[in-house]
Amino acid sequence: MSIINEILTFNETFVEDKQYEPFITSKFPDKHFVILTCMDTRLVELLPKAMNLRNGDVKIVKSAGATLNHPFGGIMRSLLVAIYELQADEIFVIGHYDCGMSAVNPDKMLAKMVDRGVSQDAIDLLNYSGANLHEWLRGFDDVTENVRNSVEMIRKHPLVINSIPVHGLVIDPSTGRLDVVEDGSKQ
């Protein structure tokens, strides 16, 4: 059975048995904040548990490495929607130790793309068109510095008002321990 068929079979029972009822909430975060964190599988359940969060408490935006790499990209837009449309009053940027983005090598990733069927012509076209694929795909060396950079980009964004605290933390994906990088309430 394919993954989608497994999911749909489970989902049919989930809906029929009304297993969704414990998760019913509104679209507005009860605790009035939004989290930008990594897409790492170890954080799916650990991060909310480590922060005492339950369904409906917060908005969670995920990106590789909890990285905000463009001030006018989709990640920033999601944070702005959380603030201005969904009643989030604070932002938490939460990276994690042992992040896969710290090991990303753009040359190796581009080679993997070619191995899986992306044409070298497509990569060349993007490079010739001004896209800096090496910079765009580059990982980071220091998770703390990466969190600090994302916090700073959010804090200095012209559409984020000064009254919105922007916090930076790093979580240990083994224990759930949170280390503070930036306490936005002290800014």
C-alpha cells in the first residue's frame, strides 16, 4: 500500500470516529504568539511539549534551519499574517542543535539534484539568470548565530512594529532544553 493510501485509509476512520474532536480550536492562537522553527522531525512533538503548548496555543511556521533568508519571502509574510491578522503579539525564533542545515553543502546538494533528474541546463539557466544557488542553498556553521540573524531580520523589518518582542532560542533535540539567544522583552 502506498503512503497516500495508508494516510487516506487512516483518515477515513479518524473522521468517522470523530477523533478530531479533542483538537477543535479557533484559528487565533490562545497564547498570542508565533514560532518560527525548523522542520526537523525531532521537533514535531518535542518542541510543543518542551514549551507547554497544546493545539490552539500558537502559530508555528517552519523552514529549514528556522532560517529567515529573505525579508520579503513567504516565511516573513507568514509571520506578518500571524501578527496583523491572527492576533500574535510576540515572535519566537527557535533553532536547534545538531541541525541538518549546518551540514548542507550547496555543491553536494546540486549534484544530488542532477542525480535525481534535474538537468544541468536548468541549474545553469538559474545561475545565468542571476539566482545565486550556492548562496541560496548554503547552510550555516553556528545555530546560535543563525537564530540571531533571523531575529535581527525580523526585528528590523519595516513592517514589524517595535512593540512586538522577537525572541531567539535554541532547543536541544534530545532533551528539549531551551537556551535563550535573544530575549526580545529586553529590547
